Amino acid sequence: MEEAAEYHSKDFEWDFLKNIVENDPSLSHHLHHQQQHNNDSQKYLQDPHPWQKFHSRHSSGKFFKERRYLLKEFPELVSCGENSNLLEVGCGNGSTVLPILRGNKNITVYACDCSSEALVRTKENIDLAIDTAENFHSFCCDFSMSEFPDWVACDRCRGNFMLNHSEGSEGMRVNYKCSLNDRCIGGVDFVTLIFTLSAVPKERMPRAIKECFAVLKPGGLLLFRDYGLYDMTMLRFEPEKLIGFRQYVRSDGTLSYFFCLDTVRKLFTDAGFIEVELENCCVKAVNRRKGDGANKGYCWIKPRTKSAGSSRGQSTTSVNPNTRPITKK
């Protein structure tokens, strides 16, 4: 097994990047919401095909590198107990799934994507990298528009989860099994959203996050990493690519949104999650082998949220200057 990637998350403070961007006149189009963009964004809500075309075009599977840093970023994925279930949402070509499967043979991974082409690429890459992957299953689903299949969490399970969230029964996560439906896996212990939510139209994000909450067992973790505000990717967009506040469209029709901490916090807590950790991860664009780098940076938001077994009136929030996962109530 390849050694996990060296992990960098704090080369500079986000406020340093903010000061540079907000004082550069050439970047002023990134700072303000313009009302005329609202009509532009509506036409992208109806087209589900750009990602299908994207994965067909990048069929070699080399476009995304394997995210080997994830096991250092989210050590729970290695230390979790046997029979843990994980739902990877927006699996792409398998760059998130692969290191998880390599690092923990006791976890069962269920991966979905809105693109059937992406699922083919994922299966091909896993078959090439891992001898046997009996603990991997994939299915097609657009979680921003439809529910996850009832075999992930049937209506009875979803109802039990909501009841236990309100009553504070976190032990259900370890012991719960669906007693009604033999096909139902009884929900999941982890949900991973790695550079997925930013590709969802902003209007659909609340519904998508609530769907993740609905299938996560009480006490389960949602692990999230996505583009942060003023990331170098954002600053490369030309003014005409701006279709909404902090939302851009690429030439192939795929979308990209850039998050601030307050937006992430509101999206997840409104869906019922409890914030465990939330921070910006700021990394300088450097060739670390040669030691040279550009005066630009990548900025990711990394929240860890919990579907915790505590009542809605309680707060178990732990906020760092940077972003990590959110948990479930």
C-alpha cells in the first residue's frame, strides 16, 4: 500500500489571503453580488448532463489524483470499528474511495454519483488498484434532486433516526439494525462530501444536506471538504463566468461554488447537524520537492459535523479558526 501523502493545511492564515484579494482592483468582480446574474443561474438548474459529459471526456481516470491525504485529515476513517458503513456522495472517478478502501478493510463503502460514466471509472480504478473489493458498492443518484434509495435507509429507519436525534440516543449508531426490511442496511455511520457540494446549484444545497442527515445514524459523522472563498481556482474565473454570488460556471457547463465559514455553518446546522470542527485550510501553491512556489494559495473549507445523540436545545459545538466536520443531532 502506498504511504499516505504528506499533509499540509496551514501554510498561511485566511485573513492574509482575504486582504490581498479585497485590495486588488483586478479581482473586484469576485466581491460583489450582481442581481442580473440570478436569471443566468436558473438555466443551469435544469441540465443534469454536464458531469456525464465531463467524465466521458476524462475517461482515462488521470484527471483526479487519489486523495491519499484524507486518512490523515479524517483519522476516524481508519480508527472506526468493524462493520462501519460509509456513504461517499459524488464519488467521481474514485479518488476519495480508493484511499479509504486501502486504509481500512473493516469499513463498507457505498459510493454514488449523478453520472453513470463516473461510476464506471470508479469501478475500473478500484479493480486495477485493489485485488478484492467486496466491501465496495456503487449506485447512481443525484442527491440534490432525489432521495437516496430506501435500501440505504428505509422510511422506518429515517423515522427512528429522527426520533433518536430528538431524544439524544447516540448509542443507536453502534447497535441499530433495520428489523423491517432485509435489503435495508440501516443507515450509515459516515457520509463523505469531498468537493461535491460546490458542484450543486446553490438553491439545491439545503435539500441535499438534509438528505445526507436523513440517512446518517445518530452520532454519525459527516466529513466535508470543499472550495473555500478566494481559493486560487475562484480567482482564475473571468467575470463572465460569474452566474451568482460566489457561484461560477465552467466552459463545460459544470458549476463551482466557493464557501465561507458562515455559509457552511448555516447550511449544516439548519439541516440538523451539530458542528464539531470548522476551519479554513490554506495551502501555498508550492512544488515541495523543488522548494519553489507561487504567491497564490488554495483555500479549502473542512467542516466535521455530527448527527449526535443530543437534544436540539443543547450545543456541542467546537469551532477552530479553520473548518472541519459537522455532526448530527
